[in-house]
Amino acid sequence: MKRLIISIALFFICFGSFSQSENPHFLSINAYPTIDNIGNLKLGFGYMLDGAYFFNDWFGVGGKASHSMFKYSEDGIKANSFAQHIGLTANVFIYKEFAGGNFAIMPNIGVGASYTILPNLVTDEFDPTMQFYDRTTNFVSPLFNAFGIKAFWNFHEDMAANVSIDYNMAVSKKWPDKTFGEFLYFSVGYTYFLNFGGGDK
């Protein structure tokens, strides 16, 4: 919780209102590897969709949807499929341009919910005839997008390539040996800026 409060405070202290000419409404698709703090999970991969509506040239609200997959094992026993983590958050975004609009950054924070699937484990120790030990666990948990930042290269009037870093916390006692799952995403993607309402990017 302390990390979440610090992230929110730094977000609003470091980024205030800026004078820019257009409202950067956007939709973005991203692919990423992700690092987590759950010992049973391995380096994961996934994709994220995000977007926002901007009320002026620097402040907007929107959301993110992410889907991650991980190799999973417990006590040396491997799962028969990927563990999965699905996240949905509502976010606030701040947009700041540089170098005449060719580059931009967009810090953001949000809160929402996640759905986690921890799959069956494959073994012959419990029942040699079946080869499976049913340990499937599904659970819903609060999700905090405690820190996010996107950096854009605006290569066309309405289009940009972007890189992003996101730090998420999924709070649940159902994580193996943890009270919350921490996920750090490093993503690359494509952004399209939408031309409607109160200015065009």
C-alpha cells in the first residue's frame, strides 16, 4: 500500500498542466514479456489493449485490458498448461509532448480487477493411470496499476510507435506463498490517435 500511495503522489507532483495544441485521444495495442514475484511462475508473455479520452491537451481518462500467460510449476511438478492472468483497470493519463510533437510521454495510474487461472499439475505420483493431479485454482482479486508510463515516437500525423513500462499488484491470499502478485511489464506497441471531440492529434 505504501508503494501505491508513493506512486500516486509522485504522479501528480511531477506532472501538472501543459500547454499543447490538441487532445491526444488514443487506442493502443502492445505485446510484452513480464516479470513477476511469484516463485511458481516463470517469465511470462502477453498483450495489452489501452486507450483514453482526453478532456484537454494533457489530462485524460481511460483503461487497460491485459492478458498474460506463464509457465507454472509447484514442488517441482509442471502444469499441463499455461497459468493465465487477465487484468482490467480504469486509469488516468497525463500527456506531454517533446521535440515539436515528434516524441511524447504518458504517465498513468489505475485500479481495477484481475482474474487468475492456475492450471492442473502433471504427475504420475498421485494416480499413475490418470497422469493428472487436479489443482486448478481460479480467483478474482483487486488489481492496482500502481505505475505506468508510455513513450511515443509520432512517426505519422495520427500514428505512433510506443514502448511502455507497467507495474501491477494483484492482491489475493490465494497466490502461492504470497498475499499479492507483483507484475512488471515491458511492452512495445502501436498507437492510433483518434480525431474527434475537442481537438485532433
